[in-house]
Amino acid sequence: MKLGANLVYQGAGELARAADDLGYDVVLAPEGYRSDAASVLGLVAGVTKRVGLASGVMQIPARPPGLTALTAATLDALSGGRFRLGLGVSNPDVSDGWYGVRFDRPLARTREYVDIVRRALTGEPVEYRGEHFRLPASGPGGGAPLQVLTQPLRPRLPVYLAAVGPRNLRLAGEIADGWIGVFTAPDAVAAAVREIAAGRAAAGLDMTGFDVLPSLPTAVGDDVETAVDQLRAHYVYMLGIGDPEHNFYVAMARRMGFGAEIEVFLDRLAAGDRTGAGAGVPAEFVDRTALVGPVDRLAGRMKEYDAAGVTTLGIMVSAAATSLDGRLHILRVAAAALDRSGVGG
């Protein structure tokens, strides 16, 4: 198992250089309310030498597939062939509210989107007549054909998909080169891997070379309680996005048996009490879906994720309520924990 580091835009260059020096396999730039992925990765490409770069993830409703292909090709060229394209459909509220894109048939939309991106990355002209995407929009022979002229550095740029549900996981296995997960416990990873493997089998493939990359909120502390407290604000943010009935993370907490606690959390959040909501996030939910505690405990948890089928474990330094120095400390402790675990590849 290898390590990845999920960056935050503040201090992204310093964090990426540290991950590079510590032997991390990849750094991921998230995309959401605070920053886009491409800008951060453009900076990171210029200040690192070896570590891979990944969007974690670029949101499908935010960009037409042609622009995503051009951005991916550019970042791959700037980094010397180190970029991996992570994509996700976002969630219904953000898709609608931010990008004006209805969240209908997300799997079919994703399939077409990835198909167009892969075709464009070959450098050949692309015309496409799908259910969700039509290039040119005016019909065959109209408009300028999509064509990415960035000089490719390799025959196939890796595409990763963020996915939660079984059908989405099977789609990732079928059409992608890796999976990016969040808020996931080892047993949930093992279940996800089974769905991904089913998708691979449907496409005549096995799991060889497929990257299983869950990204976990990570906080270091002498005890679990102290570390959990560093992550509470992050969980409030993620559990509080949009309509609770559409929020993937709320649904996950309910499936994991924390329904009553989540209702208390949502009541406090609706009343404007974010501090009280944070205190109401179940510590066990955080512990099961994050890496928290001292180095030895992190090492033990890493063994569990390795046994579940993880190939790259994302260390989400962006989640902890700490400073740049604190995030650099998390990267160092996680690297030491991997060494101590004995499962590093």
C-alpha cells in the first residue's frame, strides 16, 4: 500500500514538496467551495519532481468534457506525465445550485463524459452523439470539432472516478483506472472493492493495475478524543452540504447505524448552532471513517485498510483544524505510521 496526500490550497506548495520528499505516491487537490483543483495542481506541478498529481476530484457538471480533456492534457504536460484525472458527479444540490446542471441519470452522464474525454486525449477530432452530450451541438458537420492538440506524453492518461453507490462503483470498475472514496471504513472499502471487481469482470478485466484510493480525514493526537475534536468542523461541513435527504455523507452515517445521532446533529445545524452540531457528530462515526490518534494507532488502522484492498491510502490533511505546520506534521506521522505498519509497498 502507498500513501497519497489530499492538499488544501493554503500552503499547497509546501505540503506537496513535503509529500514528495517523504515518498508519497500522489498528491490530490480537492474541488469545492474553497478552491478549484486545476489551479492548485498547476502550482504543485511546478514545485515537485516525482510525486504524482491528481484531481480529487474535478466536478463533472462544472466543465464540459472538452475543457476537462484540455485541462488534463495541460497538467500532464506541465508535470512531465504525472497527472491523474479524478472525476465525480458532485451532489444534486451543488450540481444544480452552482453549475445549473440537473442531477439526472448521473451514471449515464458519467459514462458519456469519460468516453469523450478519453477520445479527446488521443488528439484526434471528436464528434459525439450521445444522450447527454452532443458535439457539435448543431449536428454533424456543424461547429469546430473538439480536438486537443497538446502533445501527449503517454498513450493513456489515468482516469479515476469518485463513487459511493453499488452501480456507480461497478461503473468505476468498468470504465476507470482507479476509485476515489471518502468517509469510508475498512469493511465499506472491502464491499466497494467487490462491486468494483464486478464492474471490471463485466469489462473483461481483473483488478490488476486498478488503484483503490480512499481519502481519509486524518488528525494526530496523543489520544483518539483529542484527534477526533480536530476533525469535527470538517464533518459539520461535509454533513451539512445541501438538503440532508440528498447528502451522500448523511446517508452513509445513517447506513452505519448513526441515524439518531445524525438527527440531533441536523436539528442543531438547522438552528444555526454549528458548534453544538460539531459536538453532536458521533465520535465513533469519525473514528470509523478517519485516521485519528498517535502513530501506533494510525499504523494499526493502515493494516486494516490494506487488508480491505486499499492500494493507495489518501491522507486528508485538509480536514484537520490545524496550521500549515500541523498539516506538515500529519504528513510526517502518517509516513512513519506506514513504515511501522509493515504494509507499505
